[in-house]
Amino acid sequence: MSTRPFADRSAGASECGTRIELCGSLRADLRGCEVTPLLPGRQGRLLFAFLVVNRHRPVSRHELHNVLWPIDLPDAPESGLSTVLARVRRAVGEGVIEGRAELGLRLEPDAQVDVERAASDAREAERALADGDPHAAMAAAEVALETVSRPLLPGMEGAWIDDVQAQLTELEPNLLEILARAALALGGECVTKAERFAAALVERHPFREAGYALLIESQAQRGNVAEATRTYHRLRVFLRDELGTAPSASVSALHERLLHRGDAETFGGLTSPAAADGRVPLPPIGGARPAAPFVGRHEHLDRLRAPWCEATTGQHRLALVVGEPGVGKTRLAAHFASEVHETGGTVLYGRCDEEPLVSYQPFVEAMRHYLRHGAWGEDDEIHGELLELSRLIPEAEMEPSESPPPRDPETGRYLLFEAVATLLCRAARVHPLLLVLDDLHWADRATLLLLRHLLRHPEPMQVMVLGLFRDVELGFEHPLAGLVADLRREFPLERVALEGFDEGESDALVTAYLAAPATEAFVRGLRTQTEGNPFFMQEALRSLIESEAVEKGEAASEQALQSVGVPESVADVILRRLGHVSELAGELLTVAAVIGREFDAGVAAAVLPTSVDSALEAMEEAMASGLVVEVTDSVDRFAFCHALVRAAAYDRLSKSRRLRLHLRVAEALEAGTGVERAGAAELAHHFFLARQVGGAEKAVRYALRAAEEASQALAHEEAAAHYRRALEV
């Protein structure tokens, strides 16, 4: 078969260079010759494409097994892989694929891969625009947008393909915004292009307010002030109807300039609201990337939008989302938080753990995110508050040598609570603030006292607290039940109870997940057996796909459901999925479940033991299976995608093995194995659970140390709990 060089699609590429395209269709030009027709069938193209995407790291043969047979491995996968690999080696030529146990793709240093080029062009476009070179910004962004607009490897499927496609899709709104800004900066005939790019941004990402601002500016620069005014009112009505809020101050100011200086010649430029205001980025809520688009819950969203609208007027509000595990509390909160952030609000997020490792954990997590992005800056007016906050978050100190003065416990705690309330109030002056507190059924008494103090604060503030908890785990004696009862009598409180999906919502979820409609009987049967629990439904659908009873992109029928059946519980579904990963990944996930919802891969590796590299490879496999996610802004840290996944992995252990694993985890943490050093509370927790198998002495030692640390943080209830635990040993 003859080969031919394909058309040059990248600026500056040499005639005999290496260029690979994965978007639109797979095309590979190696050393000037196209080798795509020589690749052996679908599996050959899949294997080659996977090596291209991962060409900057070694790829294990086990990973390639999962690429070629993602659902069901053959009896002799190694034999099948060797055959496909040999044919691909022949197709691409000698020396291109290196290695045996671990494989790598060796390309020339100047090789062009379109997905890599798109990401680098996007970065270059952003830099060029910031450096005042709109010509270069526009050229780079147009090339990148042309690439990301094409589907990745059409006709091929795999979790890794979905991940790369998601990364490319995330580039699109930023590229459209860069193109619109660059075209506006160039002026003249390019303003028409700016309007086209801004209109596309509004159409595809309607909650991104910057798109409307750019569209208004481009229309005004073209002299079409009436159309620009209509665009503003379109935004105003959209935000009112969808979110119950109004355009941001910067866009409203833009509208005022339209009214008073409508001609294009005097109409100045506009910086993105996010860029101009130094916006704090949206924190990851819940951690896991959704397996399906958000569906349903329209009435529940409306009930959250109402208190948010009131909060933006300075009336701080509380909303509670309650329901059973897996019913979608965190998913609803994440979707609502995204809406709030898109329309100019600040979102902070913190989660309670069953065994809290730091005092006031959800507030610490939320405020650390704000601090990390420098939003408070070096403001002398809040110097005292930041100093008090340093009891909980050491990096809050403006001067490292300073520390808060010693005070009696009650006075110290009052000043700490006042500092937290004042700092959140200050943050809300810049942008209205949504504070999401997850898993409040695990909140300790000290955390709930701080929450009560914040909500009872007399100063008006643009703050809405959104609390999530499992009401099925809340008895009358739980401190949260008492807090809710007290607040309900004295404070506007919105309680949103989530139940399982109805038939319409279930049908929407199944259609979105499978990318194809299903029969009414299939949806009805799935909903009946899962009681409409969204998490259970998605896990059941994943199980049906993995068993090949249902395929993505094809209509699902009742026969498919009957042929395999839906497991009796979520735990059964998760255990089935845990059984599909490799032995090493399964062992690491078991250890990880003992460590906690969030864990360090290095600690888990030390417990087995295995190398950190092997552990990370196994975690990538678990990520591909939808069992864990990587923790942002951290190294080697992962989290179970849902508390139910961790619970299923933990509960399958016998008591004897569980206790011994807690001891080994405690010893690994004590040795400082992880990237982040463990605190006394975490060590006390694991040694206490291992007290019957050799951990008793250290359980007492670390419990006393944890009690001292809690007292210093003014978390007296937590300190008392540690003392009680030491006595219990």
C-alpha cells in the first residue's frame, strides 16, 4: 500500500516532519509519510492513539489491556496484546514504539500532536493578549479553537477518551473570550469577528457573564447601541428568571455608559468581570467529575435561588438540603454553586468528616481556599482578625513572628468566632458569598457553635450558608437537630428535602448517561429497583454497561435489565466494580478505605508495601473506573468519588483485618510517609481503632496531644472528646 504526506495544517511544520491528528479523525504522518491506513483495525488505532496521548510517560501493558478490552478481558490478554502491538510496530516503523514491560512512543522533538498543540496555543494566546499583542493572540486562539471544535477520535470509546475530550471542551469558552477580546483590541473590521465570537460564547455558555459583556461592547463599537442595550436587557431577564439575581456591577456600569455615552467612538473597553475583580476560583465541590449531565431538580433549584437573591441584598440566609445517601445533595449544591459563580458570586466549600482531623474542619477548608488565592491581601483593617484565624490556619498570619495573645478559653473562642464572621463579611462586600458546608451530620459541636455564631451575627452581610446533611442519620439528640430547631424559630430557613427521581427525571438521567433513549419499561424497572436514587441508578447503569447488557449510544430495553438484573444495594454495585480492577488496585483501595475518604497514595503504598509509582499507576486505573478522583492543588492525594464507595470498600473487611490495617496505617503516618505530615488527631484515630492489636499506648499518647492542640484552637468540645478517648483505652 502506498503512503502519502498529508496536507500541512500547522504553521511552520516541515515537509518531512511528524504530525499526528486525533481530532476530527485519526491521521498520523511519521517522518513525512502517512501511516494511518497501515494501522491494524480498530484495536490498532486505539492502541496507537493511547500511546500518542500518553507519549510523555511510560505505559504499562496492563493499561493497554484495559484500552483494548475495557469491559471484559479475554482469557489470554497478553497474547492478544502482543499480536496487536507487533502489527502496530510494523505499521509505524522501527524505533517508534520502545520498551517491552513498559512502552513509550518515541517521536522527534519537533513532532506536532494536535491535542497538545491546542493546549499550548491556548496558553500562548492568553500570554499574547496579556502582553498587548492581539494579532498573535488571535492567530494562536483560532488554531486552537479549530482543533477543539472537532470530535476526538470519532467512532472510538473509552474513559480515557472522555477525559481528554473533557479537557479539550474546557478550552472552548476561554478561547472564544480571548478571540473576542483580541478582535476588539484590533478594532476596525475585526469588531465584526468580535461580535461573532461573543455571540457564540453567549449561546454555548449562557451563564458566563463575560460573553454578554463582550457582545455588548462589540455591538456598541459597531455603532449598534440599540442592539447592545437589548443584549443587556436579555441578560437581565435571563439572570432574573434563571437565578433570581441581577447583572454584576461591572456589566451594569457598562450599560450605564451605553446610556450616557452611546456612540462607538467614546465607548471604552471592558475587562472581564472575573479578571477585573480578582475573582476567587470555584472550588471543587464533592470532588468527582459527574458521569452524566445535571438533570431534573428544577423546583429544588428555584427554592435555593430565592434565599440567594435575598442574601445578595444584605440579608444573610441559611438553606439546608437533606436526603438519604446518594440522592444528589452534593450534586445539586455543585450545580447551584456553579450558577452563583458564573453570575459573579464567590463560592467557598468545606466538608465534615466522620472523624475530623482538624478543629472546625469545614470552615478551615473554606477559608483556606480564600486565603490561598490572596483575596484578603495585606489589609491592616483586618490584621487582628487574621491573627485570630491563625489559631486554625497558620498561613493566615501576616507576620510569621506574630501569634494571638493568650486569653481565657471563652473569651478566646468568642474572638475567634468574631474573626471568622468578620472575615466572611468582608469577603461578601466584594462579591456576594455562598458558603457550602457538606456532610453536616458529621459536624462536631464546636463547628455547629461557630455556624450558629455566624448566622446570628448582627451585621448585614451578603452571605448564604448552604448546609447538606443526611436527615436519616439525625436523631433528636444530635446537636445539629437542636441547632436547626433553634434557628428555625428566629431566622429565615429554607429546608429542601430531596427524594428519588420521578419517572421523567429518571428518563432524563438514563438518556444522558447512555447518550441514547431507553424504553419506558427499562426506565420504570430501573427506577423501581433503585427507588429513583440517582447515585444508585448511575452505578447500576455502569454495571449494566460493564456486563455488556447495555451499550452506550444504543437504546436500552427491559430485556437488558432482566438479563443481568440490578443488584440489591449500592454496596453490591460498588463491590462488583471493585472486583473488576487489578489485584494491586483493589488492595490499595482497601488500604485507602481504612485511611479515610481522602488519602495519600504514598501512605497506602507504604502499608502494602509497593512503590509509589506502582501505586499511582493503580490509582489511575481506579480513576478510569470512576472509583476515586485526584485532589486538586495537592500531590499524590486522592479521594473516593463518593462516601458510599469508601464505605463499601471498608465494610467488606473482617474486624481483625480492619484493626491490623489501622495499625499499619498509623505506623506509616507516624513515619512521615505521606507528602503532608499527619496531625495528632489522625494518628490518635488510627491507633485508637488498633488498640486491641498493639496500638493502645500510642493511642493514649496521641489522644492527649490532639486534646492539647484542640484546646489551643479553642475547640473545647473536641478536646474533651480526645480526653474521653484516652480514658477509654
